[in-house]
Amino acid sequence: MIFRIATALLVVAAPAAAQTRPSSTAMTCQQTARLVQARGALVLGTGGQTYDRFVRDRSFCEATEIARRAFRPTRDNPTCLIGYTCYEPGTDDWPGEGF
């Protein structure tokens, strides 16, 4: 009986334990950039059902990846530089202005 009660409590409490992903569109440009800087790397919602992983610098990327500047919409700026995304360059890629 106690096992059933404990199981029922876990089932009810599980959704409450789920964390929601922060969204860049709910924060200002400065708040979003500071969050990326503080955490180093995080998955951030960018509006609707879209999300991406953003990093503070290349040290959070794999050894074969490079960091590319990430401009995303925030509450106060449609093209805010919030940090970087890790990118696996192809043989035809040239690191131009986006890097």
C-alpha cells in the first residue's frame, strides 16, 4: 500500500520537476547575453518551438568545431549578439564575417 502511494506521488510530482528552457524572446538582449556568459553553454529557446545551443566561447565546442557568432531575437532587439554556436566547418567553408 505504501509503495502505491509513493508511486502515485512520484507520478504527480514528476511534471513539476521538469525544467523549462529559457527563451531569448522573453529576456532583453543584455540579460540573454549575460546568461550565456554566466553558464558557458546552454540550450536556449529562440521563439516558438525553435531552440539552439549557445556557448560563451570556442572552449565549449568540440575539438573539430569552431564558434560562429549567434544573433538571435530578444525582447528588445531583433538581432542581438547573444554568444556563439558551435559549427563543424566543411571543406568549402571560408570563415568570413560570420565567425
